[in-house]
Amino acid sequence: MGKRIIIDPITRIEGHLRIEVEVADGKVTNAWSSGQLFRGIELILQGRDPRDAHHFVQRSCGVCTYVHALSSVRAVEDAVGVQIPENARLIRNLLHAAQYQHDHIVHFYHLHALDWVDIVSALKADPAATARLTDNVSNSPWGGTNYYKNVQARLSTFVESGQLGPFQNAYWGHSAYKLPPEANLMAAAHYLEALRLQSKAARMHAIFGGKNPHPQSLVVGGVTSVMDLSPERLAEFLFIWKETQAFIKNVYIPDLLAVAAFYKDWGGIGGTTNFLSWGEFPQSADEPGSHFMPRGFIKGRDLKKILEADQKKVTEHVARGWYEKGDPKHPYEGETKPAHGEYEPDDGKYTWIKAPRYDGASCEVGPLARILIAYAKGHKEVKATVDSVAKQLDIPVTALFSTLGRTAARGIETLVIGEQMEGWMNELITNVKNGDKKVYQRWEMPKEAMGYGLNDVPRGALGHWIKIKDKKIENYQYVVPSTWNLGPRCGKGTLGPVEEALIGTPIADPKQPLEVLRTVHSFDPCIACGIHVIDPNSNEVYKVRAT
């Protein structure tokens, strides 16, 4: 048995996650992913009006603010049989795409980049050389020797005060960092600029959604709060979209390529085997046939055979989770019966996260799954962008099956989906000019019904399932991306995707397992979406903070 390393809590994520790995001969030989808080929103929903479900579920998390609401209203719409108007489809696409732009920028710069960028090393950089580097690799609107001198001075203030703020408790100086000081300074500067941009990107949700976080414009049957589709409102959305997309093209993608060029060995580390996407961004009423990002299932990395994805093949396992014993169940029949016990990773239960399986397979979901499926299906925009990135980095497309590929895929789809937003916006503007402002379709609640809502959100495949009886919610289950990615072993002992991805990871220093963080962060964990604490007597939701 090798040396055990426990990282608890994993920081720079949403929620509370514990990762335990076993290391022998400098590599990870075993891994366990454990969510440390209980999921309870499904229980809160029982007996409530189905029309209210999306208001509850989108408060699973303060990051995934819109996506749960979208999946929830789709589930109810499927149950009651309503078809939303064209304008509602366009506005939903725009809101969802804005979530991608915001989330992926935040993830790369503020959650994941510090696994590759040594902030303290940036203090040694030559500002003039950094300015020349920026001119060579980026079309950044910021630059010049004085600009980088000012950034360096701000970083020095953190270090000299002994209070590193957001850069606290990192493994600065670790041997696994490979960027030269100038590249570190450039990335640190763009970290700060991205902080400003993300607040602007969030405004796109407020324009069509009423507010951010937790937009209020979604309803079963369409959208509200956009009945006044004025030219000023449309122009404001377009202005912010253009600024955000310019940052993605001129800063995010060049930074991604610049950093990746020093870490090409990570194109062979951190890969998984199976991939699932529900598809997203309907181009017409034909779903999923019209999805801009296609639906599919990849088994055993076989890109020559993309299988159809059917929600009927989804089951959730609780053999290794802190729940009452039970057989694997489809979400329609799913149960959430907590039964906390000891942390027993070797042969017992060790997490609050369930273990989703598709047709029995543990599946990675998220940007890499979407990009692989789209690329294999010949998606024009995705294929061109992937081939361009692979050529610039001089790596094969198969290098996507890795931590590096997962990180690259997130940037690639941010660019591709962002470009598509202009077309949806033009369609909406044309409809409004022609007098079509319909955004809602009336419907009636049946006494009994069942339905599901699928979407693919920034972190991956999301599904909500609802059963309605006497016009109330009888059962509600949702399987979120981080449940797919961060889930444990199932009853058959098959590892979850993150656990699988960590096997074989090189560890230079067991006391500073930076390499483990690289792969875990590449999945952009959002544990709060899947797990919550609730007092069964008072329904009071507790907030737990690691200190």
C-alpha cells in the first residue's frame, strides 16, 4: 500500500469536496472523491406546486444560477405538453450562452489558472520583456512596460504585507510550475482584468433575466420580464456580448495556448474513458435534432462510433454513498434517503454524492464531452477550432483525452458558443422588428403527469425529472454534472470519472500535491449543486464554512 494523501477541503471550487489519493513510486495508484454535505432540495420539493420548482432548484448554487431553472421548467413543460414560442427559445439560448461566457472565464482565470501559473514568480519578471511577450502571443488591449510595472507593484503589496488574499495557501515555487516569470506576470495581469469583465458578463443575465444571480424571467411556457423588448435593451445586451467575446478571442484563447505550450505533457495525464452529453442550444422546435451542441454518448473513447444518448438509460447508485441501501434506480423512481455513517473509503461508504451511470458506465460530462462528441459528428465550427488549436500546439487530437484537453475544450466551446450568440440575437431582433413579441404560451396543469428536462450546462450534463400527482410534485430528482464527475464507485466497484482521471497522475512532492489539484479543478467541481444540509424538523438550511 502506498502513502495516503488527503486534501480537505479542496479550495477554488463551489461546495465542500474531499479528495484522497494513494501514491506509490511517485504516481497516484488509487483515488476517492467525497462530497461532505448532504443533498436535500429534492425532499423540499415534494408536495409543492410544479410551477414553483425552478425557483427552488436554481438556488442549489450561487454559481449555476440559471441552468437548474432551465432544466426544471423543461421538465414541467415536457410533463404538461407545452411548446414554447420562438422568441422564448432564442432568449433562453442567449441567457444560457451568457452563462457559458461568464462561467468559463471565471473558471480559467480565477479557479484553475493558479494550478499552472506561479503568482509569486511574477515578481521576478522583467515588465518590458512581459510587454513584448504579450504583443507576440495576445491581442490584449492592455500592455506596455508601465502597465506591467503597476501590476507587479500591486502583487508586491500582497506579498510584502504577508496577506496574499486570493493567492493564499498555494504551492508557490513548486517544481511542477513551468512558466517563465514573464508569462506568469502576463497571466496574473489578465487574472485581474478578468475580475472586472466577469461582473459585466453577469449583466447579460440581468438584462433578460431581471437579475443575477438567480434570474427570475423563466416560467413554464416561456419567459417573462422581456415583454418590453426595446431597442435599448437589445443594444445593451449586444454591447456587453461584444466586449465579452472580444476578451475571449483576444485574451482567453491566446492565454490558454500560451500556458498549454509549456504543459503539453499533460496531454497524456488525467483522461477518462466514457463521455456523455445531452446536447444544448436548440435551433428550432426539433429537439434534440436541432441542437447546436449535439447529444451523444462515447464509449471507450471510440470517436468513430457516437452512440445516441437516451435518458431512460440513466441510473443512480447509492452503494458507496451515505444513503439507505437500495438498488440502482432511474431518476423517475429515485429516492433520497440519507443515512450518514463513518468515512470508509476502502470497502464502505464515503460520500454524500450518488454514483450516476449511463447504461452501466461511469461517464465524464462537461466541455470535453461536448467537444469530443461535436468533433466526432463533424460539427463545422468545433472541428475547425479544435484542429486549429491542435496545430498551434503541435499535438494530436487524441491529446484531448486528458487534463490539458479538458481545459482546452472549455476555452474552445466558449469561443464557438459565443460566436453563435450573434445569430440568435439577430433572429430575435428580426422577430421584434416584424412585430412578433410573443414570449409565453398558455397551458393547463394536468392532475397527473411526468416529465424530464435535459440540458448541457457549463459543467456538463444536467437532468431534472418530475412526477406530478393531484397537481402537486409527488417526486423530484435531478442529476447534476458534478454528481456525474465527482461521484464515487458504484456497486460494481467502477470508479467515478474524477477518481479514474487521477490514477497515474505524477506527484513530485506528496506534501504539496499540486498535480492532483490540476486534474480535480479541470472538472470545475460545483458540489453545492448536488449536496445540501437541511434540518428535517425546521427545514432550516445550514451554511457550512471550512476555516
